[in-house]
Amino acid sequence: MVIKVVKGNPTAEELAAALAVVQARAAALASAPSGAPRVADEWSAPARVARRRLPRPGPRAWGRTYWPG
């Protein structure tokens, strides 16, 4: 695995912490049973994206799509 810092200048401690997280995640994925179905993350659920009703079309509908109502 090759990890490259493309922006910024991390300290040795920051880089070590980031690598520890990546290695822990890779180890967790490797130890998970391969036959078990993966549960979709809640943050990526389509129902979460469209919880509120969409604005009705009209002269000011474009403004209601951005600003919280």
C-alpha cells in the first residue's frame, strides 16, 4: 500500500496517527467474514437525502432549493 501526502506538511506524529487509522480499518475489513452481507451505511441511504418535501415549482422555487426553510 502506498500513501502519498499531496497537500500540506504533516508532522511525523500526524502522519503516524493517520497511518494507524488506515491500518486499523484495513485489518478490520480483512478479519470480517467474507460471506456475511455488508450493511449499507446509514449516511448513504437515499431516504436520508430526501427527508423533507421538495419545493413546488414556481417563480421563487430556485431560492427555496438552497436556503433552509
